[in-house]
Amino acid sequence: MATEDLFIIAIELGSSKVTGICGKKLPDGSIHVEAVVQEPSSTFIRNGMIYNMDKSTQCVTSIIKRLQEQLKRTVKQVYVGFGGQSIHSLANAVAENFAGEVTISKETVDRLLKDNLDADTGDRDILEVVPQEYNVGTQKQTDPIGVLSDYIEGNFLNIVARPTLRSNIDSCFEKVGIHVVEDKLVPLTVADEVLSDTEKRSGCVLVDFGADTTTVSVYKGNLLRFISVIPLGSAHITRDIMSLQLEEKDAEELKLAYGAVATELTEEEANVVIYTLPDGSTIKKQTLLNIVQARTEEILQNVKDQITDSGYGRDSLVAGAWLIGGGASLKDLTKAFTEITGFDKVRVVKNSRTTVHFAKNTNKNSDGQLLGAISLLAKGNQICTSSVVQEQVESNIFSGNDNQSTNVATPPTEEPEKEPKKEEEVKEKKVKKEKPKKEGPSIFKKAMNRLKSISEVIVGEDE
């Protein structure tokens, strides 16, 4: 496999936007991002879950087509990343006794894992299983294979969610006609990109401040120990500001420009007018700060409660807290996080540990909002593109197939058989072999003429 052909396509389904990204993996382990396209998703994704199938299908179709136009390649399959409000972890243990001491085999471990999948999770589906330590006799082992014992207990962390979270994603991509290589939980892929093994082993909490949700993940002993999603995010702060009779765009701009979480203003600063409404009324800086601080403190208090529920306090999470996501760009967030949760080691992370290069005229990861999509690229290992898009278009036009279906990439149809030559033409050719009769335009030329005229129309529309 040639390295230059290893194009990975990933689509991240976020509550504020859907991000499509194409990256090429290089021999040194770095990633070269070839294209990035984004479209708003608030009209069909809420709290990480697709709730409008038609609009989600239209959006993904548009993302695929835009990627194909930029790459000049056909997208045949993708990696998909998702999160969601209903995601949380449940601990479960499965044990097995033996008549005497036996050597623990891989088959035994696999059997425990299989039995774990039958655990009662209520109305939730198991999305992923993270094996914890195994109790083998009186010892704890992360890898029990080969150990002698008459007893083994496997401890598992089941990550669960509502069944419709994943099934709606499957239905969306089936309608689009694009194969999903693998769908992945973005919080887990991002953790692998921003946290080192040392930090996971020492213990840390990763907090992803998304638009509609905030995800709390706790690591200790190099394993995920807890994950929970809070149904509050940075978009809730924006909506609170909109209660001042502002449009969403203006509210978002004010939040980023003046919003601060742990800032105290002087009387003069508090009375500074930062916005004038059409009716002449004004918004003062202190008014905005009160709104931002109230909602942010609510979110951080919920984060603190989730860390407590994990069973791991700040004293055992030596590597501290890592903050990611669009909401992590709020001013003084680390200071407020320390005041509310008690963590003194708090840092905002915007870039992955993998070296990433961006093609010219491509959106950069300057604000950290591409971190989830980049983490999906890093996990990908299958080629996601095939032939050049233009060849696909020519094949469809040549076959006379207008291709009105939803599918983005349809295999080209076979070339129609040429019409049989008339008897008079055959007879004349036999008589005058040295001067063959000139025929009209061939089917191929007709098709190419048709392609040319259609291409002129398409180019005109694009311009």
C-alpha cells in the first residue's frame, strides 16, 4: 500500500456543527490534513443525538460532496465520531471458579468478556467495554493470561447509552449510501490524543466543554475508570445571553469578547456599555458577566459532582485536570475550575500529541475545535477514497444515467452496445474498401458532447 494513497476520511457529529475532515498519514507518523468542511447541526442534532433524519442525511450528503470536490476523489467509506447526553459508564463484575488450579487462558478471559455483555443495563445498549483489573486468586492482574489460579473475577467498565443514539447514526449513513468503517466515541479518541500513558497512569480528569453537553472522563492506572455526560454546555451560556433580546450571533460574539468566569470588575469597569440594542437600551459589562458566571458555575459544580461520583478525588488524580472543547476558551475558566473543584493543576488543551500539518487554504485547529475530528483521523487505518470524482461523473453521463438516488457515489453503469450497422452501409464498404463511407458522430462523441454541454452549465452555476 502506497503511503500517499492512505487517505482517511472522518466525520464528527457535534451538537453545533458536523465536521468532515480528510487526512493523509505520513511515514513519520504525522498527519497531513487535506480538507476540512463544516456545516451547522443544531437543527437536527440535540445533545449529541440525531433527531431529524432528513436534515442529517442532507447535511452528511453535502459534507461528502464538498470533500469530493476538494479532494478530486470519490469517498467510499468514513470513520464516524459521536458523543451524547445519555452516555455514561456502569461497572460490572463476572467471576468463574475452577475445580483446582488451572492456567488462565485467553479463552477464559474471552468467556468472561462475553458473559459481561449479557449484563443488565436496563434500557441502555453497551457501546464499548473497557476491561479493568482481574482478581486472580488474591492478586490483581491487568493481564491474567498464564497465571495459575482456581478463581478469576473480571471487572469491566461498560459504556452505555440509549439504543437510538447509535441506530440513528447507522440509519443516516445508510440513507446517504456511505459505508461506515467504524463509529467511535469521541471522548475516548480525544483522550488517547491529548493524554500520555504517564498522565493516565498517575490519574487525571478530562473535561470536554461541548456546545450542548459537557463530558467528564476519569483515568487512573492507565485505564478509563469513569465517564459521564452532563446535559449542559457552552451553548446554554449563549442562550442565556440571548435573553437580553440579542440574536444568537451577537450573543456568541459578546460571550467570547467579554465573557469571563472568575473576573471581578471595578465600579467603572462594571458600568461600561458593551452593546446597544435597537430600542436604545444598553447592556453593561457587569450584566453580561453575571449571566456567564452563573451558568458556568452551574456547569462546573456538576463537573465536581461527577468527579466525586467516580470515586477518585483530586488527591488521587495526580496529573490534574485537562480541559478541551469550544467552551474551554472562556476567559479565566481554569481559575474558576480550581476554585470550584479544588484542582490546582488545570490546563486547557487545543492540540493533539500527534504532529498535524494543514494544507494551504484549509481551516486550522487554532481554537481546538478540530481536536475531535483529528483524533478520529489518528485512529483510522483504512483507505477511505477511491478513484477520481471526474471519472465517476463521466461514467454516469456516458451511460445516460441521471442518478437521482440519495447515494453519493454510485458505481458506473456498463457502456451500451453500439447500434448494428445498416445493410446498405455494409454492402457499400465491401464495394469501396479504399474509400470507407464517413459516418455521423459516434455514441462516444455524442456522450462527450453531452458531457461538455453539461460541464459548461455546472461550471456556470459554481461560478
